[in-house]
Amino acid sequence: MHGGFENETPNIPTNSIMKLDLIAHVKGNAQLLQKLENAFQSHLKGANSQVSGTKSNDNSPTLSNSSRATTPPMQSLAKANMKIRIGKGEIEQKKGQAPQVVSFNGNEPRDKNSKNIESLHQLFLNHLLRPKEWSASVDGQTYFAFRRDHILALAEEA
Amino acid sequence: MRFFDLWGNPDENGDIESYDYLFLGDYVDRGNHSLETICLLMALKIRFPDKIHLLRGNHEDKWINNAFGFAEECSNRLGEDPTEQDSVFNKINDFFDWLPLAAVIEDRIVCLHGGIGSTLVSLEQVEQIKRPLEVIHEVSSVEQQLVVDILWSDPTDSDNELGIQPNFVRDPNGTGNIVKFGPDRVKTFLENNKVNFILRAHECVMDGFERFAGGCLFTVFSATDYCGRHKNAGAMLQITKSYELVPKMIYPLNNAEDNWITDDEPLNKRPPTPPRWQNQGPRNKSFE
């Protein structure tokens, strides 16, 4: 996927391509794993119905070793011409530039449990509205969690 | 306004969508977290445009916040040159130039940062001020004086001091542009505009809020332990549906060194405005 995060600045995309082993991250949650498998299966059906290991008639995949086999490698997703949907917002990257909000679909239902980021201002809110999580380690003289171009974009939007 | 005090209050669960929030200015300078404060307010304004309302204070002015801490903070924390055209410092000050100078709540409560000074008579005067607006300190027009009055003036030191009085603290050179206004001015203004209260900030008050003009003007100041020196409480005012003004106290956290610029050198160079209870007589040093 595009847009990784550094541990020190977990709310700031790094503008780089990042590989995530989603299966490893959600393997402890059967519900999430099922959703993930469904998503990949539908993607593969559209792209290539002959992918090895895919059970095309299986509408209710279960947690099993076979689910790993159906998961396409992350690189294939990165190569695809895809916009990254972050909550309601669609963010895409132009080469060498910071991610920019290019559209905003207000009609899309919002997942209350989602921690996804909707747009630039939401990046700031997610971080700044939780001062207790980071204030103790912040030296106000030397550290600020956001980059200049993000602040400039926020001021422009405001 | 101080970032950590604000978000210890009114509650940690957040009730932004249930109320309108009106901020009375001074979002930068003095403290160590101006960037957090203004970025949070801008993000909130974008996210909740009809619920978050930001008025302009006298520190939302590049000539002031260049000297009182914000430019230095941008330089130190972002590694930028504030004098560059495309600096964060300049961009945020461009945003400040668009902020409104006053607000009226339900045709009853006039809100502004400083006061009515010597020239604000009617609310129509405020409506006629065009934005973006650069604050001019060497006043040469009626409108420039009006802006300085709204952003810089204070009530007189007590209800016994009437009329227009010199403001020695903020105008040490005696230009006469920054004044104090008496309770008689307040009552005349309220009658002329058919409103009940003036709500303003601009001065540190010991309990976070203070009444003036027989309870017709409220000063509210949310920054606690101002400049790490005064141990004052802060406050916000909740306005009920029956238009009662209910103070909500914010108490100091005893972490001045984490929040305020407490080094002697910058404080000597840019001495803090004395709190309201010390506003008597001329100061030894002027602003530099």
C-alpha cells in the first residue's frame, strides 16, 4: 500500500510504498480475516478468475490455511492503478509530492469503528485531540508532529 | 488560550457537535505550544465550520506575534525562516487576516477580544470593516483606530473610573491610540445596540473571569498561571439557553516550564502584560 507511517509520527504518511502483511496482523480476529479474504477474492475474480487456490463458489470463507494462498502479494496491489481510500476521502500521490485530497464522497456510510483518516484536517485532529498520548514526551521547543507542507495545506484549507 | 488546559476541558469525551464554541483570540505567543493550538483550531474549524468560531485577538497580527514568540517557535520547531514568503508563519498570519473582529450571540451578547475603546459605537461599524485586514499600529484613519480599539482596549480599572482613560500599560509612549473605556461607555454602547452584555478577553484575571460595569461586561481568560508567574485560574463561559453566563473554571497544572516561555531573557525582552489586578500606573519598560 501507499503511505506508510513512522513509529514516532504515526499520523503522518511517509509518502512511500509500504508492504503490510495484513494476514499476520488480523489473524487473531476471525471477523476481520473473513472480510479481508472476501475483499481479496472479489478483487481477484475481477482481475483473474484463474488464480491458483481460489474457491470461486465459496461465499463464506473460513479461517484456514487456504486463505493465505488466496491472498495476492502486496506488490500486485501496489502496481495497480489505485487510489487509496482513507475513510471518506480519496488520497492519491503525485510523484514527489505530498498526498493530496482529491475528492470527498460525503454519501458514503461511515464506519463508526474505523480509525481511518478522512482527510488532512482529520490527521491533525486525530493527533492533537489526544494530547495525553504524546504530551509527556514532547519538548515544545524542538518538536512538532507535522511537516511544514501539511501545516501550509491546513492553513490554506482553513 | 493554552492548548493543554483547553483539552482538559470541558470533558475528555468531546461534545463539539452539541455546542457552539466561540474563541476570543490570542491563539499564539507566550506559550510553547502555539503550533499545536492554532493547528488544532484550524482543523476543528474545517471539520466543524458551523460549531467552531474564531475571533481575532491582538496577537493574531504578524507584527505582534513576530515579536512575542510565534515566529521564534516556527523557526525552532519547523526549521523555517519566518521571513520567507511561503513560511508557515506567514501562511498562518494570512489566515489571521481573515478572522472576524466580533460576534453577536442571539442579538444579546457582543463578543470581541479587547473592547469598545473610544470609537466603537455601533455594530454596523464592525460589519463595514473589510477583510483580509492588516492591523495598522500607527493609526491614521478612523477605521484603523476602530480596529485598534477592538483588539487592544481594556475596561478602566474599576467601575468608578468613567469615560475614556489613557492606557499606560499598553501605550507607554502615550500615542493615545490604545485606551481604557469606562462603565458609562459600556452601558451607552449596550443601549444603543440593544444588547445585554459584552464578552471580551485580552487581560489576565485572577479567577479566569471578572465582571465590570455592574455585570454588563465580562472578561474571560482561559490561560492558567499566565507566563508561569501569576498562578491565576483560567475560565470559559457557558451560555445557557436562558442566556445565563456560567463560568467554568480551569485550574493551573503546576507545569509552567512545559507550557510557558519562562526564560528570563525573552521575558525581559518582551515583558508580559500585567494581569488586570496589577494594571495601575505606568510600566518601567515598554514593549520592544
